[in-house]
Amino acid sequence: MSEVPLKRTRSATRASSGNGNDTTNISNGAKEEAAKSKRVKTRTLPSSDQAANPNNNIAKAAATAFEIPGSNIQAHRISVLGKECVTLGYGLTAHIAKEVVASIPCSAYLIATDSNIAHLHLDALVQAFIHALEVVGSKARVLSYVIPPGESIKTRETKAAAEDWMLHQKLTRDSCIVALGGGVIGDLFGFIAATFMRGIPVFQVPTTLLAMVDSSIGGKTAVDTPAGKNLIGAFHQPRHIFMDLAYLRTLPHREYVNGMAEVIKTAAIWDEDDFSLLENGAKEILGLSANDTASETSDDDLKLLIKVVLGSIQVKAHVVTIDEKETGLRGLLNYGHSVGHAIEAILSPDLLHGECIAIGMVREAEIARHLGYVNDAVIERIVRVLQAYGLPVSTQDKRVLQLAPGKHCSVDKLLDIMRVDKKNQGDKKRVVMLSGIGSTHEPKASFIADDVIRKILSTALEVEAAQKSSVPEEALIQASRSESSLDVDSKAAFNETSIVIIGMRGAGKSHMGIAAAKSLGRTFIDMDAYFDQKMGVPIAKFVASNSWEAFRKLEAEQLEEVLKEHPKGCVISCGGGIVETPVGRNALARWKGGNGHVLHLTRNIQAIIDYLGADKTRPALGEDPRSIWYRRKPFYKECSNAEFTILADGQEASWKLAERDFSKFVKSVLSTQGPHTVSADSSFFLSLTFADLHDYAKLLATVSEGSDALELRVDLLKEQTDEFIGAQIALIRRHSDLPIIFTVRTKSQGGRYPDGDLDGMFALLMLGLRHGCEFVDVEVLDSKTAEFNKLYKILLANKGRSHFIASYHDFSGTAIWDLSTSGTNLAAGSSAVLMRDKYIELHQFGDSVKLIGTAKSLVDNFGLYRFVNHTVPTMNLLPRKPLIAVNMAAAGQMSRVLNMYMTPVTHPELPIKAAPGQLSIKEIFQTRALLGLVSPKHFYLFGYPIASSMSPTIHNTGFERLGLPHKYSISENPNWSHVKAMLDDGLKHGTFGGASVTIPHKEEIVRHKLVNKLTEAATKIGAVNTIIVSSEGQKELIGDNTDWLGIRASILKRIGSVGGFDLVGGVIGAGGTSRAACFALQSLGVKDLRIWNRTLAKAEVIAQEFGGSAISKFESLFETAPSDGDRRPKLFLLVSCIPGATQNDLPLDAMFSKANECAPRHSVGVFVEMAYRPRKTTIIEHLGSVERTQISWSYVEGVEILIEQGLEQFVRWTGRIAPRKDIEDAVYTNY
């Protein structure tokens, strides 16, 4: 067939005449006439030579419109490979059966589907086939075959099992397969049809939008293998493809949007008119998803959906016809897939195919822009349309962070994955380049150089990181008004909504609110002060002249006013009685209900009473504070969605710690990241079994060494009141940075909480959520009861960022892990519980699943091992969730050794074990080493001279305390070639675990490229102090720098937050450590950075690199005049990176005096010493005599920095949090 090319015009609609021999542009009137026809060909196939340049036409496969009896919606038949073998319509079930039976008389019709689709659509289709066969008088059999859902089932093993079943059913070559389902069903049973009896017919009935517009057309069939997806398969064209859009009404909304990504992709490369329809019709098209099943389906909306889907299908059909085996033109359909598939390889299964392709489309369009093929307007349109359909456009999209927390798409990893993409030719990467909306640079994918791809991906990831870590401009302005500055923590991804703090008078709302505002860089608003200013009279006088009722009314009105004027970027502290009136409670409820945060601040009531007795600035309460507290307590809970308990004894140091704790809590509450998680490779949680932590709080640092989380066993506490539990949580927060697992264990599950009190248990779990506990253990005992499900739904609605652990504990010893190795448990008889059933039950309730059995003999551990490594993976429950699976009792201790995710552990200093058979982390690692699960590694310190280094003490102490079989030793040599030889030998024999690096090798490592990669910090600093062995794939050496982290952490220990200060930074020296110091100070927000070195030229080099100033005279290091109108106190941060012996001749008096003279009152200084011998260097000694009238100085010893950076190294090498207290004790003892 030869056709005239169709011109790309926005003002005319293209169609072919009925005979298909001519193509013309038709007017709107002609278009309306054509729409009335019963059979209208809307697109025609061009010849091969025309198709070779899609940029000159928008040719699509021919489509024929026709009516289906009883339906108001026209159906369409589309041609593929010269045959009308695709039908698109709405409500096609009866039509499908009738057409299949009429087209191919068979002895058997096998309908294959998965269990998700089966309960929705299988029965209706089977009945339709039975009826169609009865009409024609056929006695053919109608069979069905159902498999579990999910990509993981698309294997050679599943294919073989299905074929064996078909043979057993005596299916022959005159049988056919009807593949009812998404892409997995189509791929798998299309491949079976291609090979069964050397090929039988297959009919594709896709039930997902993605399968309709993508995988079902083209005849590609395949199964996955351990080596990759779709590597074993065949081209086997289906006899017909039936696309019934009615199936989309039961498709989950996210899956619906997933398919829209492919529709958008096709329009972007082929037809600008279709792209415009997608831009303008997003609301109507999205309204047809399963999210909106209750509403009426508009015929107009259905026609719009059919139109855009039809356009996408016609393009796919046309391209497949021209290029069936994907040698050229068909490669255009991979737009967004080159980068998108690499992203999918990292983020799957958390992200869906279409979601990854959406991000890929943006990135590949940016590559086209970089090469000059498209302009910014094209990028903007693509981003807008993807966002309109709820698709992500970057890896830092909020939805991506929530769905795939902790996963990172580094540029190197993306490029590594792209190297093995089957779309490449040889070692060249092929990427589809747009030349505009609806057109491409070439009629095929283009060859793109690695350096171009790397540059665009690197730039994109840097921009995304900046967007993630930036505070909105509005908040920055408000922070300036509140005299706050920002540290790195406050630049994380936070909800911008203003926070409201409520609580009793004297609880510390203003104090904590100011601290939080400084930490976040927000404006603090005290509603009491706001009232005073607005009314022109103090509250006490207003109440005396009017009444409490009049004040309460105005108080509520003013809160509404402030929230309306400041919906973002503020911390708002309310008066204690705001909850006393319905109007006040309603104002708070509206804010909370609108996704705002209302925080209830609590404090011991006696401490409040003591404070109020000394406060004469507020009007008398008129009644006993305890009575007020008990009356308001339920109101505070009703009006708030978070709670924090203050631990403060009235001393300044205690309040400083409370400020730190509260700021951390608020940041956690406001974080936009997804649920908390820990490493799935090897992680532990410590079960705290204290009845009251007050007496044991100082032990937390010791007992939690090496753990990833702390479990608060609420059922073991001596009290279960809100106040007592809140104080226990606050104690953990005070003494540990580890996340908290909030657990209420019932008696039947081995705990002490009453079994029958479901309401009470869920009330306590809700308290854990209110206090921001990172993990909440949800016992699932009565999941089928209405009461459990009602309470769980309430809990789920308040989940926030908490990670739910759905748990079951078998203390009866009757649960069976695996029937084939059930051992002694099988004798329990009919009361036995199958862990497989429990896993399925728990899977729906938790972000992770916890199954605890009881071992009576060693063989019970074999059953558990088979359950974890065979049963669970073959169940294909999605999404895949982390599993904690261990056996209790001494016989089950082996299972604790083998469990890798969140293994429950104990510690010798705990009063009791939380469960029988619990081991310590040390015992687990020692056993793993004996079993060969942890290989001994050698770690080194490279440098010269280093004979007196404390690094071996740091790391060998850590290894010993945690039971790790590693050894750290000194490798002293001044030559970098020695370092290279040690690295090469260690990698060759597999014994090298990592290394510390000090002078003179920190910069030599970078200069001589002794490592394969550098971290971002090491790259920017230009020096390496830590060498890590990559755990992914091929063993590679990674150069990192932890010096800056040690500097930063030590400074923050002294000041808590840099908020509220005008920052000035100074660095003494210009070596590799000086670079780390500059990087650390800038990470804290220092913009005024000064560097002094004896050789000025070296200081100038570093100053230029870090945007600082080189200072020629040491005494002028901090010589400065305060900014006009800015009398904020200054924070002087001074880091010395020169040996202690070289400090004696420095003019220290002059330098410190000049800093003191020009600093505003209440300024603060922190001096950080990087040299750790002698312990008290000249500068530290001199600080004792420094004039402190304006600046209050504190200092950090070099040994502290050594420990801090060493602790960071330990984590990077082992994946474990180092035992800080033991290491500190060992270092200072041996110093």
C-alpha cells in the first residue's frame, strides 16, 4: 500500500477515505460527518520508505470503527502486520468469547490468568465462552489456569509447570490460549503458546493499561532468569488482542497511572495533537480509574480515554508492522526507557515500570536539550503533563522517597546498569532524542556518548539534592526576621506547614518553640505576646477588666487569624487554656484535620506547679493546677496529633538537652520522607526489659552498642499511664539516637499485657505513634474480627512515618514453619498453626513481618530456614516486605544467628531477656564467624609517622566488643607506592577490609588514583582519610573523608544548633585536613570563611576552592566589623590543622583580642584542635587566659575528633554503629 505522507498541522485532523487509497486533511465539518459513519478508517499505514522518517508525518496503523450491540461506545479494530487483529472498546466480554470461538474452532480453550484477576473477571469470561460455544453447538472444553500474581512468577519453572498441567489435561495442537491479565500473563502464556506443541494460537486480553498500550502488541514473549528480565523468549504474534477498557475500572489507581506513562511517552515521540489531548484532559482521564468507581462513567470521558489510548495503540501497531524485530524504527518506543530501565533496576519493586519511565523521559529530554535538539519549553511540557497524572519526574520526588526509602540512584550505578541494557549495540548506548513534542531527532534511537549521559545525570541529581535540602524562600525570609540561621539538618526535606504547640502553662512551650524555630529556620510566634501587642494591654489586665470568657473568645479568633496569615514556616505557641472552649478546640481541630501539626508539650505536673509558683507575670489560674491538668488532658489529646515529654530539672544544662531533643523530634515529625527503615543486610534491635528506665538510663549507651534500634517493652513497665510512658520515651531520646520500637506484648504472646483488652492495647499503640516512635509492633491475633479491623484502621490513619511491624509469637510451640521438616512440632496435632498462613495474614498489616516460633529441636530451625529462603520467595506476595523470623528457646538460637533483618538481641547488663534463647550481638557475630558467614578482614592505618596512633585502639576495641573477627594494624611508610602495593595485595587475596589514611597520603590517594571512586565529600575536599571496599558487585575501592564529620559533630555537641548566630569561620593551615575543616564549616552554614597559612599562596588556593578569604596576618584572622544594623551574637568557629609543636610562635593574644573587641555581646566561640598530641596544645592552653567579655569560648581536643571520625569509619566498614562508650574508655585509658 502506498500512501501520501500526512503533514503535521495542529489545525486539521488527519483521516483516510474509506477505500484507504487516499489521504487528505479534512475540515472540522468533514470530521463531524466522518464521526457519524459506522465504519470510518481514522488512520492509514504508510509505506516503508515513508515510515523511515517519522519526523515528516504522523502515520499510524489503520483503525476501523464499529458498533457493538447494546453499547453506546464505538469500538475500533486496528491493523497490525496487515491484519485487523486488535480490538479496542468498552464492555467486550461477550464479544471476546464470540469472536474467539468464531475465528478458531478448537477442542479446548484455556483461559490463563492470575489470582488477582481471577476473582474479578475470570468467571464472567468463562461463562461467556460456554455460552458462545453453546450457540454454535460446540462441545469444546473451557479450562482455566490461575497462577500467583507478580513479576517474580514469570520464570522457566512456572512455564514448565503450566506446560506439564496442559499435557496432563490432554491439550493438543487444536487448542488455544486466552491470556487474561497484565504484562506478566501476556509474556508468560504467549511464550507457552509459542512453544507448546510447536506453537498454538494465543489471544491476548490485557487487563492493565500498561499491557494494552505496550506489552500485548508486537508479539514479544519471554520469561525472566536470574541473569535478567525477558532474556529467554520468542516473537509469537497473537491471533487477536482484545482491549476492554472496562477492566480499567477495577485496576488500582496507581497501576492506571502507571500505564498512562506509556501513553504519554508515545504521544511525546509521535503526535503533538495526542499530547495536547493528554495535557488538557488529565482530570477527565484520571476520573475513570478505580479511585472513582462510585461516580457515573461519562460517555464523553470514555470516548476521550478511548481516543488517547487508540492513538497510542495505533502508533505501536504501526511501528511493529514496519519494524517487527526491533532493528530501527521500533527503537523509538524506548523513549524514556534507557535511563528509566536503569532507575527501575535500582528502585524496583518499590517503583512501578511507568513511574521509572516517567523519570527517564525527563532525563532523556534533558540530554536532547543539552545537545541542542529541544528547548526548555519542551522539557516544561513533559514535566507538567507527567505531574498532572501523578507521575514522578525525579528520583527525589516525594512519592519516590516514600515508596523507596533509603535507595539511591547514583550516576555510576545508573551507567553500570545501562551498559548491559539489551537496547545497546556493542558498547554504545542508544537513547531516543526528541526534536520537539511529537517528533524525534532520528527515526531510531541515537548513539549518545557516556560523558554526555554522565554530565546530564550528574547535574540532575545535584539539582534534585539541592531541591530536597533547600528551605523555601518564604521560610528563609521568616527565619531572618526571627534572627535564625540554618544548619545542615534543618535543610532536610520538611513539611513547610506551620506548627502549633499546645500544653499547660509552664510546660515550656515558648522555650521549646523558640529552640525549634531556630533549628528549623522558622519564625516563632508567641500567641500571648501577639495578644498583648494587638490589644495594647497585658493579658492579666485584660482579664481583670473583662473576663476569662472574653479572653478565651479573642484568643481563639486570633489563633485563626495567625494561621490564616502564616500557614507556612512558623512555630506558634498557644496559651495553655486554648483548649478550654469549643471555639478554641475547633480552631485546633481544623488545623490538625487539614494536614497541619499540633504538638502537645507535656511536663511533670509537679515541675509545672513549682514553676508557676515563681511566675508573677501571668494572671492567677484561680484553681489548683492539678485539677486544671486533669480537666484539660483529654482536650489536649483530642486537639493534637503529636506529643512530646520534656525532661528538665530547672538547670540550664538540662534545658539545653531538652531543646536538642525537642528539635530532633520536630524534625522527625515534619520530615517528608517515607516510613523509617534499617538495613536489610544485617541489623539488630535491643529489647529493653526495664520496669523503669529512670534508674538505668545511663546504661543505654552501653547495652545498645551495635544495635540499630531499641525496643521499649511497654507491657513490662511498672506503669502504663500516658505520663509515665511519655517519660520513658523521653529518657531513651535523651540517652540514645537510635530509633524506638514501641511494643505492647500480650500474655499469650509471651508478654504481660492482658489478652482481652484490645481497646487498651491499641490506645497504647496510638500513644507510641503520637510520640513519634519510629517503629510500632502491631500484634495480629484477631485480624478477622470487626473490632480488630476497626481499631487497626484508626491506627493506620495516624501512622505518619512510623514503620509497622506486624508480629506473631508462638509460645505454645505448635506453629509449623515447613511441613516437610516439621519435626517435633507436627505432633501438636490439629491445633498446629502454619507459619505460611500467618505470613499471608500479617503481610497486609505491616511494613515488615515478624514471625517468632518455638524450637524443640535443631530440626525446627531447618524448617524455618526453608520457610524464609524458599516458601516466602515463591509466595509472590507484593510488595515484598522485610521478614524477621526466629525460633525461641535454646534449640532455636541458630535461627537467631541466621536471621539478618532486625534480629532481636539482648545484652548481659539487662535484668532479663525479652524472650528465651535471645543472644547478644557479640555472641551472634562470633557464631557467624565460626560458620564462615563473616570472613576475617585486615584493616590498616596508612601514614608516616604513625607509631603512636590511637586508631588501632579505636577499631580493635570496636571489633572485640561486637564479636567481629577483624584486625586493625599500622602500616607505616612515607611512600604512596607502599599503599598501592598493600591495597593490590589485599584485594587479590580478599583479605582487605578497609583503611584509615593520614599524612602524607591523604591527598596522594587522590593524586595517584589509588581508589576506583571518590565520595562527594572526598571529591570536594580533595583528600581521603578513609578507604572502603564496595560491597556491590565487583570489589572496588572507594575513597571517603570522615574528618569533616568529626569536626562538625564535635562543634554541634558544644552549641546544639547554629541557629540565631552570625557565623564566622577560621581555619589554620592549608593541608588536606584544612580542606576537610573548610567543608565542615560550610556544611554548618558558614559563609564568612577565613584561611591562614604560613605560606599565603597555599591559603589562597584553598580559599579560592571553597569561596573563602586568605588572611595574610594571623592576628587579623577574626578582625571584622559587625554588619550594619546586625547585632546578632557571632559564632566564631576556629579549626587548627597544624601540628601542636608549630603553634608556639603564633600571636594568639592579638588574634583573640581583636575577635573579642569587634564581637557583639553574648557571642560564642568554639575552637577545634585537629592535633591530638600533646593533648593540651598551645592554643588550648592559651584559651584559659583569653578575655571573655564578649565571647564565651569552648574547645574540642584533637583526640575527640580522632574518635568521632573513627566512629564514622567503623560504620562504613562494618555496617554497625560502633560501641562509642567502650571505645572512648579504651582511648582515654591508653592515651
